[in-house]
Amino acid sequence: MAISRIASLRAGLRALAGRKNGVRVNEFNVPRLFLYHRALVEVSKQGVSVVTSESLAELCANDVTPTQIRKDLSQLGTLGRRGHGYQVAALLDLLARVLGLDQDWRIAIVGFGYLGHALTTFLSYREERFKIAALFDKAPDVIGQKWNDLTVRHIDELESTLRELGGVDIAVLAVPSKAAQEVAERVAAAGVDAILNFAPIALRVPEQVFARNIDLAGELSILTHYLTGSD
Amino acid sequence: MAISRIASLRAGLRALAGRKNGVRVNEFNVPRLFLYHRALVEVSKQGVSVVTSESLAELCANDVTPTQIRKDLSQLGTLGRRGHGYQVAALLDLLARVLGLDQDWRIAIVGFGYLGHALTTFLSYREERFKIAALFDKAPDVIGQKWNDLTVRHIDELESTLRELGGVDIAVLAVPSKAAQEVAERVAAAGVDAILNFAPIALRVPEQVFARNIDLAGELSILTHYLTGSD
DNA sequence: AAATGTGAAGAGGTTCACAGCG
DNA sequence: CGCTGTGAACCTCTTCACATTT
């Protein structure tokens, strides 16, 4: 079976439920909204201008039912036309706004090894809303490396660089796990409120900071658990 | 607030609920079990031999309550001693068995760009149970590259190489999104039942194949949604 | 006729409160 | 007394069925 679904948040996000342009959004399904957004970008390129909840479900390919889509979208307002479907353009705009994808975001990549490099390349190539604003590392042979117009700075210049830049929105941590906690605290102290952490540890961050982990070993372990079960 | 939780599966996994060494496991909380496992590995190194559900919750740092831990663990059997706590060693063994981390797994990395390289390095360095068994790419300048004892093969040799190796357990897809669907089908046809996909598309895979996505843009989008909400 | 929007029912995970046991 | 183990209450998300609207 195909289970390719964006990470969901569970308990943690419940506390976040809030208002969004006056509309109460169930924060729990943000990953699904993102799936819809991606699918719509795709069909939009192909010139499709109307989708139904059924065709959109088909586009998302996995485990999303038409009913679920209607329920999710209905939270955002009355968006469709009965007997007809949803306007792709309008829906795209709305989802982009709700997801925050209607504006640019500045990102600092901390740790410019293979992973940091890969993430940087991926983002700059594929996600135009995410602007790489600063690169940091600790290794002498990495510091000073150029990437497009950016130079990799020493991690000790984190605070001063961010100050110069007027801050960044998101910090991506691609550093060894021993360093991750300290780096997280430093970027948080420097005013960054969102962290995407690739180090396999449970970060402790200040209250206002939203940290999210991508845990490779954890993901693999879900697979091995599955493989073990189907002996 | 810290929300660093491993991706959970939701609907998809429900269908998987099954028996595991005669114990019915709620497949929904595998990511949590993995968190416990990791925390226990850590304290085990420090010589701690007993934990309580409370101390374990503290170690996991985020959004896990002692009650939740007891509930999760009680699914696996009667593991603790009332008035005392859990034996770290015994619990570690059990969790490893349940998660499939008590055995080696052979992994093929498809796509040996920066990301593939990073994943390969990470796994071989940090996760001894995951053995990199084969590397594939399509770019002429990457093919033939050496990594430890392995040589990067052309993707067209996927089937023959896997046959030679007697198969692998998991395929990690670090290829461009245009290529991902085709690669997924090929590795599935070659007998690989577990896929970890980094390409930002919804994979369609055969019934018996368990595919899991890690979606960088999706994760960032959760962050930007949060940042937008707290304007 | 067709597809949305939605109250109500259902399912499943989480929390509570306390019984049970060492 | 302390901490686990667990049925029951609770709560949230999902699914169903159909009224509603174009």
C-alpha cells in the first residue's frame, strides 16, 4: 500500500489551533492542505481550471477521500460551486495564503556539509518562495566556500550575520546531533521562530519557537517495523 | 513550543495493524516507540539501568506524557515493575525487536547527488543496522564514483545489481521528482517492499510496497503556516 | 443532474483516575 | 508508599448520508 503522506503533527499542534484571516483553521490538517496545493500547482500548469473533490483526491493519489477534501476546504470558507467544482486559480490563491506560500521567506542553513548543500540546492532550485539568506558551518575547509552569491560563514558569526541581515524566518539545522541543541538555542536567541532540524535529537526550544524534526532513522525504523511485521 | 515529533502515519497505517510476536501492536505509535528507543539508548550509555514512565517522558522532551508511555508500553506486554519502573536493558531489547532494529537491513540509495551522498554518509556513520548495499545514479560523472567499497552504478543496472545482491530491503529515493515514479516502480518490481522517497511527489506503488515520503517543502510549509498565523 | 457543504454517527487515540502490585 | 497497568471517559478526526445549491 502506498503511504506517502506528509508528516502530521498530532498533539502538539492542537494547542496551535487558531484564527487565520478570521477563519478558524483546524491546524491538524496543514500537511493535507499542502498536498492539495501541490496537486493544484501541477494541474494548473496543465491548464486545468476546475477540479472536483473527486478529481483532486485522485491527483493526491494516497489515502485522501473526496469527503475529506470537501471537509478540509469547507473550513476555509465556501469555495466551490455545487454541481460544478472548485476553481483551480482561486483555490490555489487561498491555499497559498493559508500556508504562507504567498510570500517570500528567508532561510539560514546551518551546517553546509552534504546535507546542508543538498537542501540549499533543492530549495533554491525548486522552491522560489524560500530564499537562502545565509550559510553557516564550523569546518575550516567549508567556511569561505561560495554558493551563488553567498559565502559560508563561521557559526560564530551567526548572531552578527543575522543582525546584519535583519534576521531570517527559518533556520534549517543540518549539523551533527551534538551541536544541534546549542545551535537551536542560539538561533532562537537571535530571533528565529521556526526551526527545521535534521539532527536526531529531541530539541528543547523556547516557548515561542516552532521546531520540527525530520528524523531519517525514525523514518527508516517505521519501514523496518513494517518489514518485520510482514515476515 | 517545541514540536519535534517524528512523522506519524494516520489513516494509512491503520490498515496495517497486526500481530507482532503474538502481541497486537497499535501501529499508530511506532514513531513514539522509536523515540523511546532512542532515549533509552542514550541513558543506557550513561549507565542508567532503570527508568520510570516519568523519567522517560522527561528524556523525550516533547509532548509525551508518562501516561502515554505506560499505555504504549503496556501494549507490548507487562514490562515494568510496579513501584519501581522499567529495566532499561530489557526495554531496549524489546523495542529493538518490535521496531526491527535487532537485525541488519540492506539499503539501496538511488540518486547519488548531494542528498544521496548525505544520506549514505549519515547512515553508515550513525546507524550500524542499516547497511548500504548499492548506489545508483544516472549522471555520467557520478557513475563509477567510489564510496567505501561500493561503486555507483548506472540506474539501468538496477535490476541486475539487485539480483546479484540477492535483493535489498529498502530503497531510498533521492532522485529528481520526474524520475521518482519510474524508479519506484522499478525497485518495486525488483522485489523491494519498502521505499523512502525524498522527491516531492505522491508515489503510486503496488499494494505490498510500503512507501514513505519525506517532503522538505511540506515541512517548511508547516513552519510558514505557523509563522503566518502568529503575525 | 451533479457536486458541494454539513450535521450526525463512527472510529480511534489520548487522558483520567484509580485499582493492582511490588 | 510508589509506580505500573488499565477500563472508562473524553476528545478529536474521519466517514457517512443527504440536504442544498447551481
